[in-house]
Amino acid sequence: MKTLDNQNQNGAEKALTSLAAFTQQYQRLEAGGLGWANHLIGLHEAKVALVTGGSGGIGSQIARVLAVSGAKVMLAARRTAQLSEVQAAIIKELESIGYADPAARVQIQPECDISDPNQVTRLVTHTLELFGQVDYLVNNAAVSGGEAMVMDLPLEIWRQTLDANLNSNYALLRLLAPQMKARNSGFVVNVSSYFGGEKYVAIAYPNRADYAVSKAGQRAMVETLARSLGPEIQITAIAPGPVDGERLRGSSARPGMFSRRARVILDNKRLNDVYTLLVKLQRTPEQTVTELLPTLLVNDVPAVMQDPRQPEALRQLATVIWEQSDPAGSSRSHFLNESLAHKLMGRLKKGGYLPTTSAASQPESVQPILAVAPPDPFFSPAEYEREGQGVQSRNLGMLYLKKMPTDLDLAITLAYQLADHNVTGETFYSSGGLRVERAVTEGELFGKAGHERLEKLQGTTIYLVGEYLQQHLTRLAQTFLDEYAVQRIVFLTHSPEAAQTLLEALPVHYRGERVVALATEGQLEVGFDRARQLYGPPVAIISTPFQPLPTCRLTGSSTGDWSQVLSPADFAGMVEQHITHHFRIAQKAAFLDAVRLVLVTPATDTHSSDEEFALANFIKTTLHAFTATLGAESERSVHYGAVNQVDLTRRARDEEPRNPSEAEEELTRFVNAVLLTSAPLPNPQESRYRSRIYRGNAITV
């Protein structure tokens, strides 16, 4: 009994000692403003984390929290000074907690542009040389993108956004996965956005198509790769809505998120007003764009208001601008600033409203555009503030939890997620998700276009873009020509060989000149313009890929051989061929009146590998963000086109056709889906409801 009493006493003394140590630690953390870290100390001891975009915002807080939790951290970013400041601040906190040699625990890779594959390789090599392993990869670095409507977005900006926000994620994962698999431990987190959508749901994000697509792709990558990478490697995504941090509030170097959105909204509204006026007047015998343009470029709103020789519609626009604009901004007395003038000229060139010999068609850097360049600010600070408050109010109203998380909130949540080894393939929404004005779900095909709509295809021209889905393209052409009396089918292929093959598959129509083909050979936009010049504008464009999906593995073999696994270059090539390809077609279609654009994703069947099936679902999910966004933007365009998506891969493999009869049935469903989305659609005057619900859909056949 005495021995037992002694044991109890010793245990009590140890408990009191542990409690005293815990109390001292807690007091030290509280004194240093680190009370939030009390339960995190040691949670990630002996782990190594690589965090991109670590010079501020969410990335810097993730690195901070993981370091305080015991992990060694490599931070990468382009901004050297800010990255060094974050490193110093984290080291100081580690010293206050009592970590040994804190400077060695926090390393940085400055001037690191993850859109550059060579710099990605250098980052991984440097991290492994310093720490010997990487347990956690946090793909946080991202760019804002072009912040423009699809019709204004330069192709090089689109590609840069996808390289930085999407392709880089796969490149880093591909370089680090072999050592993670070999060590039976790894966790990858893609920092996406709620504007990347949810499972089976795409969210329209006007003026931000490149950003939305890249974020949807980050989420789709998680769903696609989880099965291949597991169980050794977990992969998840976090998808915050607005986050109360530096990015949202802004800094002296950069305006906050709401202010930037306000600028984009105000700029696009003015640009759309001026462009809409020019296009509508072009449709009348009153005046052409080339006749009106000199007056607009003089850039004098009061002069136009007082000139009775000007078209009434132009004078009305000038009056509205004068009456509704703030006198403190130059937008009241000027139609455009230099930036908007460049965008306007770009639209007019792409839309074919300017002769190719016009001086205005020369590179923008060669010739000034405006006779009078307005002083800054174009819109007044009060207008920016008012619009920014409206954006903020709308965003806050969309939050389910009615509260924006902070950068630190997200980082702490992520630290606990990384300690959970039983979750993969999921996306977590920190704000509980957003209530959105418009969310489009992926759905099955039910029904067929009405006879009255299909009759209106008679005598029209339709463009079929693609070459690898030859059976689908041939069946579509036959149906349009034979059943609905379309006047002409124009095939746009990549290679001359594919063009000839498609023509030979339709010998009767080929001899009758009702079907023609042009090979673009890498110059897609030039080929499109050539088709329009020769055969006139289409009423519908069906865009299919030029190339099939890669057939590579998505993970190493059982012997650890990764040589046959999809490379970063192949992944980027797939994105180019199956996502950017449709962007290029969509940008040409955006300038055609009432055109119906159908984007078709790659096909799979029972002979396709599991990897092809997974990649097809990655493409359909990522592309739907673009389809939904462009569908919303089309409602704001004077051309009022429509865009929808047809998916040739189902979610479940056992739903794929298993015999010739089922394959024929699926081909028929594909044709019906294209007919449903390419036949003439109601306009808002006929039915606002029906005109809207036929936009941005993804139909699975």
C-alpha cells in the first residue's frame, strides 16, 4: 500500500511538473501573440513543407503556421524583399518559442517564377538538397490573370495564367511525387478558389475566365489524381471565397481586391457601351464604324452632345455619360482613356469592322489612338469607392457563413488538415461556399431540339472544328446536310490529311460543294478568318479537339519506375489542346451575331485506359468553368451569342458503351446534344428565361 502511495505521489509530481511547463509555454505563446499555436506545437515535427507564393497573404501564413507547428519550411516567390521579410518574421517567432537553430528551419527561394518549368525544377532541386525530402507541397502561388472579358483577353495572357496557376501545380507534383511515394508519405494541397466551382457545378466568373479555368483545373486535378497517387500520397484542395487579408485589403503597392474589381467593372461598362453603339449603328444604313470612329477618337463628349450632325444614338450616349458621370473624373468629358481605346480597336479589328489596310490596324505601339488623352483619374475616386463597396457588399452577401476567414484562419485549418491521413480527393470551402447569382450544373441529355427550331437551320453555314473525332464530325455533317438542309458545312482541321479524309467521307456533298475543308496547320485564327472570308459567317460552331488525350501513366509502376508517367510538358500540352484550343475558337465566335458555340470534350470508351478516363473528366470539369463564364459574358455582349458544352465521357466507367449497338446509341445522343445547343435559340425579347437557361450548360451524352 505504501509503494502504491509513493507511485501515486511520483505521478502527481510529474503531472504538476508537466502542467507547470505547459503553463509557462502557454504564457510565452500568449505574450508573443501566438496563443493560436498552443495546440499546434510539435504537430508537424520532422516534416518538410514547400510553399509557393510565400511572400505574403495566405502563403506566408501557411508557412508561418507550419513552421510554428514544427515543420521545416521552404518558401518560394518572385518578390525578394517581401520574401526575406516573411522569413525573418517567422524565424523571430520560432526563437521566441524556443526552437533550436530556427534560421536553418526556414529557407527561401526568391525570384522564383513557377510558370517557368526551369525555375520549378531549380526550386525542387534546391529544396531537396537542403532538407532531403518534401512531405507537404502547398501549391499556393497564383496570378490574377488578365481581368478582362474573353473577347479582350490576349492569348499570351491566357496562357501565362494557366501556366502559373495550373500547369505549375502539376509540374511540382510530378517532380516531388516519386520521393513521396518511395517514402510512403506525402500530402499535396492546391489552393484553389470558390470561383473554381464545386463537384458537378461550374460558377460563372465574368471578366476572369482565365482565372476561373485555372482554379477549376486545380480542383479537378485533385479529383482526378487522388486515386492514382494514393494511398501513399494524399491530395486535396482548399477553395476560399473572399479572404480578409493583404490581398483583399490591398497595400501601398497594389489596390485591394474589391478596388481592382471595381476598376474592371467600370472600365468594361464604358467599353461595352461604346462598342455596342458602334456595332448597332453599323447594322443600320446610317453610318459605318469607319465613318464614326474618327469622331469617337476625338474623344470630346460635350462636342458630340452639341453637334446635330451626329447620329442620335451617339448623342444620346454622350448625354448619358455627361449626366451620370462624376465631374471629378475625366470619364465625364471623354469617351475613353488610352487603355480602353486600345481594347476598342482590338475588338473592331477582331470583329472585322476595320479594313486590314487601315492605319488603325497597325500595331498599337506604332500610332497613337486618341486625339486627346484624358488625365487621370478616368473614373473619380468616389466612383471607384462606390463601385468597390457594391462589390464588397455583394461578395459578403454571398457568403453562407456571413464572415470572411482571415489568412491565419485558413493556415490554421490547413495545418490540422495536413495531420489527417484519411482524406484525399476532396475540396474544402472555408467560407462554407458562396451563394452565386448563377451556377450551372453538369447534366445528362434529355430531350431533343424542337422541330420549329431545327427548321431554321435550313440554308445556313455551320463550322465543324476538329479532326481526331472523325466519326462524330462525319455524322454531324451528314445530319445537318441531309436532315436539316444546311447549305454548307465548313471543316476546320489542323492537318491537310485530316481535311481530305473528312471530305472523302462525304463524297456526294463534297462533289456538290456543300462541304469544304480548310487545314489551319497551327494558325487557327488565320484559318477561321479565311473560312469566314470565303464562305461567310456561321450560325453555329462545333469545336472539337484536334488531338486525342495522352495515353501516359499517372503514377509510377510497382517497381518505382516513373519514366512512363505523364510529364509536365505533356500535361501543359494537353491543357493547350483541350482547353486553350476552345478559348481560341470562342474568342473568334465572340464577335459573331447570335452564333451558337458548342465545345466538345474528348471521348472515351471501354477500350480507353483508366488514365485516359481520368484525364477526360479533368478536361470536362476544367472546361466547364470557361463555358459557364463565357455563357454569362455573352448575355452582356451586343452580339448575344450562346455557348454550351457537350461531354463525351461519363462519370462512371460502367456507363460507357459496351457493344456496337450502345456505341451507336451514344453517337445518336451526341448528335442530338449538338442539335439541341446549335439550333437557333430564343432571344431575351422572346423569353428572358429560356434565352438564359440555354447558356453555359455541360451536357453529358
